[in-house]
Amino acid sequence: MQKAAVESEERPLEDEAATLALGARLAGLLRPGEFLGLKGPLGAGKTTLARGLIRAWTGDDALEPPSPSYTLAQIYEGPAGVLWHMDLYRLRTPEEALEIGLEEALATALCIVEWPERLGPLSPPSRMELALRDDQGRRTARLSWFGDAAARRKEFGFL
């Protein structure tokens, strides 16, 4: 059974540029060994947020990271270390995440995972989740901290 978030905070996202900027801000705060799950329905902006984060992580503003919807995982190198971007939408079982390298990613890299709910019992107990939603044209992002990750919450004073 998944534990509830220790704390969470929400902020509005005015447009795509704000979503990219939030991703870039997160890149400066996250580090290898951490897990950020991106939640929300199709079209909510998960890949856009990941794109902003990856660009900032790699230091390449011109980079056009593809959605890993079909490859399932993309790996990037940056000055702070390795980043794995995974999209688990097409997984049928949580164990399939192990086949694409989840254990290696968790041990060595910053993990950005779209559709983290597909991990079920394999979700790391220490993690952050960012839920994106669009409520009648009002887009918001809610960042939640679970387990030991909550100790870093105050470092994320962007909300």
C-alpha cells in the first residue's frame, strides 16, 4: 500500500513556457538518486515539463528530447550526472519496468518517470511526484514529497 504524501504544494501554470520553466527550475534542485514521477492525463504537459528539465539538466537549450512513449526510456548526460526519462504508459505490468532498467536508473541516475502509477508496488518509497492537471483551462502543478524525500521539501521554495 502506498503511503500518503508528507506534504504537497500547488502552483498555477499559465502556459507552455511556464511549464518548461518549472521543469528547468526542478533541474537545478534535483540530483542523481532521486525519483520524480510526472502524473496527469494525456496532454497535461508531462513531456513538456520533462523537456524543460532535460534541457536545463544537459545545459542544451536547443535540445528537443523526444517523448519516450515508444522507446520507454531515454538517457541523458549532464554536468550533474545521468538522467533517465521514462514513459511507462504502455507497460502492462510493473515488472516490465525492471526489464527496461528501472533498478539501474534508481541506483545511478535522476529518474523522471511519466505515468509512475504503473509501477504499483515497485514505486520508490522516497520520491517526489508532480501532478499536472487542467481544470477548465486553469492548468496547475502539484508537487508532493513521499518518505525521505520530504526532508528536502524546503529546498523547493519555488511555490
